[in-house]
Amino acid sequence: MIVIIDTGCANLASLRFAIERLGYKVCISSDAKILTQASKLFLPGVGTASEAMKNLTAKNLIAPIKALTQPVLGICLGMQLMMQCSEENGSTSKPVKTLGIIKGAIKKMHVTPLRLPHMGWNKVHARENEALFKNIPTDSYFYFVHSYALGPHKNSRANCEYGATFSATIQQNNFYGVQFHPERSASVGSQLIKNFLEL
């Protein structure tokens, strides 16, 4: 069973269609019991980290997500939520506490003279023999929309450049994260989703 975690802060239709086009059945759920029964899970997110954490708290999903032992793919904000904290906290300057699965902090990108958000196609440089990038050409372009990011990190599996280097993908044990949107990244994004589903 493939499950998209309903975080209450993402447009889930495009991700669902991307998975279904690969021939997989998928459900969208915020039921902790269904999450634990899944074979693979997606953790999508758009908007601010503070709102996303409020939604996850209201849905009683914090502990169930952290306890998952199956492969989980965080997408964009979903990847950022896997870290310990984020500066993306609305009107307050205090970082918001996130899931804390992976050590590290999400910070606002400093890209002058470039503009934020970092929006559009950009080249992703993956380490050799990374499972998520199987059958994907080296330095392929993926689609990004974000203003906050994780800098270079020991758990990075691929990096990207926009004003400075940031982590395009991360992994720790069964938790994977991509800063870009694979569901919007044409054939290479479809291949990455397929690779995750075949882990």
C-alpha cells in the first residue's frame, strides 16, 4: 500500500497522479493506523513550517511519523520538516521546532543578487550510486520552489547551487527527502518517484 500523508498543507493531486501514472495504487490519509500499514509513504508540504507543524500536531501525526520504519519520502517542505527546526516561522523570529528526525536546521536562503523564492528548473548534482537517482542522467534538472533550505550536510545525497550550495536531497535510514518537486520535474522526476517506490 502506497500512502501520501495528508499534512493539510499541500496540493496532493499532482503527486497522486504522478504515482498513479507509474501504475501504482495510492491513498491519501492522516490515519496513523493506515500509515503504519503502508509499504511506502510520501510526506509532501507547501507553505510555512509553522503552519505545517500546527496541522501535524492537530492531526496527532507527530509521533506516528517519527516512528515509521518503512521508506518515507519528504518532498519540499516535507523534507524540511524532517530536520530539527526551521526559521520559516511566520511573523516570529524564533525557529519553529520540526519533526527532529535528522539533526540540522532549515534556514532562509541568502542569494543576493538573485531573487527569492528559488523558483524553476535547476541542476542537481547527486553522489554516485544513489538509489533515488538510478537511471537518471548526471546533473539533471529538477523543479524547485522554495526560499528556505538545508545547507551542505552530512546526510546530503545531492546538492544544488542557487547563490550558495544547499542540500537537494537527504537520507537517514528509511527517511529520504528531496527539496525539489519530482511530481513537477517531467521524466526525471517520474523516474525518481519510480526509484523510491522500488526501494
